[in-house]
Amino acid sequence: MPEGVLVRAENLGKTFSTPAGDVVAVDDVTFDVLRGETLGLVGESGSGKSTVARLLMWLQEPTSGRVLFDGTDLAGVPGRELRTVRRRMQMVFQNPYGSLLPHYTAAGNVAEPLRLHSIGDKDSRRERAKQLLDLVGVNPRFADLYPRQFSGGQQQRIAIARALALEPELLVCDEPTSALDVSIQAQILNLLDDLRERLGLTCLFISHNLAVVERLANRVAVMREGRVVELAPTEELFRAPQDPYTRALLGAVLPVRGQRAAS
């Protein structure tokens, strides 16, 4: 694998069997995610973006192709070792409330990955959880409240804190703001941008909103009907898109070049 590549999707395919017949969700997708970059993955709903995310995280196994993480083919990693690899790759989901454990407090949710990986004792895990809550802008005084007691934006902050608990190298964000109000979306995007720079994260940011991706991503891959139809540096793709589908998507987006979402 080329130097500087943290994750590679190589000829990935995923077919689901349904009563109506086979459905091809991902079709021969290949791309790299470079260390320290944010790769945007965009496309309309149903284009296969979220399926690609689950394949990269090995939450689903591909029908064809392979996923390489730091040069290791995940298909060849035994279960116990895969658990160790997963410490290095975490995910932020679209629905923050649905991704949190409702019967755990905010601190309990953030500390849960540490408990599952037997890191520290109960007191040190709680202290680390409070530090992470503070990092993402949730007052540690609210550490013992439950997810239902927080707003949607605060819930997503807690989910991000939990994803950071194991100090991952790769953070996969699957439509992390689409379930939130517009003003809260901006706050979460600013937070992710700040965390990426502060922690040196490698990110795969999945969205149907090209304006958001333009601001966050170093490169952009465009998906249509399960395939990547274009991949280019962000500025180049927005300035001179090559594929007609990309041009059509961009035609519906207001430019946000150089702007930062309002807090």
C-alpha cells in the first residue's frame, strides 16, 4: 500500500439479497484515505455512502473486494485481533440519540469503550469521560444526566466524545449533522473541524450536502448508484467538475468557499 495511506477501499462491492431480488448497494469502489486528511464522500440518498462506511468499519463484510487498514486486510484479521484494530477506527452516526445507550449517563456512554477494552479502572474512566465531555463542549457538571435530558446537538457532542475515547486514528462521520437543526449543524461542524486540527485525526466525512463537504474536506469522492464517479482535490472538483453527475449536484449548491459555519 502506498506510503501515507491509512485506509484503502479496493474494488469494494456489496450486494444485498431481498425478496424482490439482489440489490447492488456498492459496485467496484476504490479509494484511499490519506493520513491526516478529511475525505468527503458525497452523493444522493441511496447512492451507497453509508454502506461504504459500514464496510470500511467492518460492521458489514463486502461481497467482493477488500478493506486495508494501515496495510492490513481486515478480512484476514481474527476476531480477537480485529477488536484491537477497531480501537483505532471509530464512527459517529447520523442519529445521536439512537447511537447512545439510553440507560447510561453521559459519562457512562463516553466511558463505555474504555470499559469494553479494559482501559483503566472505574474512577479513571469516569475522569477521562468528564475530560472528553469538556473537550467537546458539554459541561462536565452534566455528566450524570441521561441522553434524553440533552438536546440533539448535545447528544451528538456526547457521541463524538465517546468516539474519541479510544484515541482513534480514523474517525468516520456518517451524516453527523443531518438530523440536527441548521444552527446546531453549524456548531457540530465547527467542533469536528477544531477536533480534526487539534488531534490530527484522519476523517471520512459522509454527507449529501456538498456545501458542508467543501468546507471540511481535502478531497471529495462523488458516489452515484453504488459507484464512485469522480474523486479529486476539493478545490479542483468544485472549480472544474468532470462528471456530469457532479456538475448536476454542484448546480444545486450555494458556494461556501473559504467560509466557516457560524457558531
